[in-house]
Amino acid sequence: MERAELKAAIEAIIYAADEPATLDSIARACHVEKAEARAVIDELIAATAASDRGVEIRKVAGGYRLYTKPQHHEAVRRFIKSLQPPVRLTMPALETLAVIAYKQPITLPEINEIRGVNCAGVVQTLLEKRLVTTAGRKQVIGRPILYRTSREFLLRFGLSDVGDLPSLKEFEQLAREALGTEEGVAPVEPEDLPEQPENSEIPASAPAENSAAPPLEEDSAARDSS
């Protein structure tokens, strides 16, 4: 395979991968040695780092993935929002979503304890709106269902994964923008949630299924939002 062809093939693999593409998997797919694949990937990383490129290749979680650049995140979010009807939630639903997002995986009894009210109906609403999904059962007496945020949640909030959740203050702003509410979010008391860094960077969005967009799930311009 010619160098230019190999470079194009590796770029396509990274673009198409739902999860970070590992060096081993890339080398096997292209029938080349890992050293050669790594050299080409380094070239691609350098090329996409140019200021006139809207996406860049980053090494994350043991592999390589295509992301939108931070300076374009707001434009990407506005574009995503224009394509999706707003998901309007009540304040109890927003508060419960925040609890799940920052404490996941979490059971309904644990959610109830944090919020001080029965949240069964609210959790069902979040499930119906596909912002939350189940994550198996907790291995305790009664084996209650665990809940976590979904890929739709990542897409709505323009996140690559839950590890990219911003500070609580930033989450409130994202909730107003992404979920069509003008009200603030009052999740839980700060001491109930893990510390989140201020001004944390938010990758573009979640990866696409079969479309290989940089973390935006359905758009090649922003595979990040997801």
C-alpha cells in the first residue's frame, strides 16, 4: 500500500470507529507493522492540528479518535440544537437528571435519598425521553436497577463521554441550552456530588453509530456531542 493510500485509509478508520481505534487494530486492518502505522498516525495528528482544520485526531483511552476543536464547540452545539426538537423537562426532572449524571450508576432508592422525594415517576420520564438508561442491577439485597445517562444525553449536551461532564455551574447553563429551559438547575447539595473542575473542556460530542462522525452521533462535522 502506498504511503498516501495508507494515510487515507488510517484517517478513514479513525473517522469510522465508534470507540477510540487502537494502534494494533489499525495496523491489522491495514496489513502494516505497528511502527509504520504509528508514524502515519503522528503525521495525521500534526496535519489536523493546523488552525484551518475544524477537527483533530487525539490519543485517548489507549486509542485514537476524531474530535471537533474546542473553538468550534459553540457553533457545533447551535447546529445540533437546530436539528433537534427541544426536550423540555420540569425542574424535578432536571434535578434528577443531574443526580444521575454525577453519581452514575445509581439506584432509585439512592436517588430518592439524595433528593428527599420519590423519583420513580421522574426517572420513568427520563427513560421515555431516552436521556437515561438502565445499567444492570446492583449486587445488594433486592438487586435494584442501576441507572446511568444515555448516548442521547451525551448528544444533547455535546459531550464525548461522562468523564467530560463540566462543573455544576456549567451543567446548569448546558441544561438551559440543550433542554430548552430558562430555569436554573438545582441538582443536589454540592457536598453530595464529586468535585468537578471549573472551566473543564468539553469535547465536541458522542461518536456516531456507523456514520463515524467526530464525536457528534449523527453529523460528520462534530463527532464529539454524540
